[in-house]
Amino acid sequence: MESLTNTKEHSNPPKEQEDGVAKTLQVAHNLESSFLKNWQSDTHVSEVQELIKAHKTIKNIEKMTHSIRDLFQECKGDRDNSMCLTVEKMEWETLHDVASMIIQEYTSKVDQIMMKLNDLSRQIMLWQEAAFIMDSHRGIGQVSECQDWITLKEIYLDYKHKVLNDSINEIKNTVARLPNN
């Protein structure tokens, strides 16, 4: 059985991991830009799963899993366990490093998104406060105009009332001066 993990391949994992992380970041960036549109759909799940499955370490894990299953099946039939002596070793450090980098990138992206969300919330609150102040001033101006109009109308009506009373008094005086025939 050939070795699933070549030590030469993994002697320089950062370059390979950087390529995988770069691809992951690109997909994460694409997802971030379309997330607000598609946050309830599962379309992005298949993209992420395919990206993860394309990563070399994940492929090695899949190969090892299949090899272990095959070995287990062969060992079941082998009574003297002559075929079951070689077991490939898992490169847990590489797996841990990749997982750590993915988690760090995810955390940094979430932090950036949360900072943008906080800034947006502050801007919304400022706009709401400004709109409230403008509406309040506009409302106060309209109420003041109405109050001024009503005051002028009351003064005009008082003037008309005085003119009408003067006219009525003049008519009464004129009628009183007429001869009573």
C-alpha cells in the first residue's frame, strides 16, 4: 500500500495552505458580498463544501478514511493479521494549522463585518436624529404660522365686531331720531 502522506509534500505546507486559504478567502469574500441577498438560501453551502473538499489535506483525509475502511475489510478476512501491520499516520499538525487559519480568517472577517455594522448603525441613528430634529422644527414652524394666523384672524374678527356694533348703534340712534308717525 503506498503512503498517503508524503513527507516532502508536507515539508512546505504553508505555501499550499496559503493557496487553499486564498481560495477560501476569495469564496468568503464572494459570499460576504452576496450574503445579504441570499442569507436564507443554501446555495452558498455547496460552494463552501466543494472548496473544502478541494483542499489537499481534506483529500488526504478522505483517502485515508477509504484506506482504513479497505484495510479494516481486509483485516476482517485475514486471521494472522499479516496485512494489518501497516497503518498510515495522520498529519494532525497540518490539519490543526489549516483549521486554525480558517478560523482566524473567519473571525477577522466577522470582526470587520461587525465593525461595518456598528458604523452603519451609528450613521442610521444620526440620520434618524437629524430627521426628527428637522421634522420637529418644521412642525413647530407650521404650528407657529397657524397660531399667528389665528391671532390675526381674531384681531380682524374683533375689529369687524366693533365695526358692526358701531353700525348697529348708529342704526339704533338713527331710528330713534326718526319721527314716530
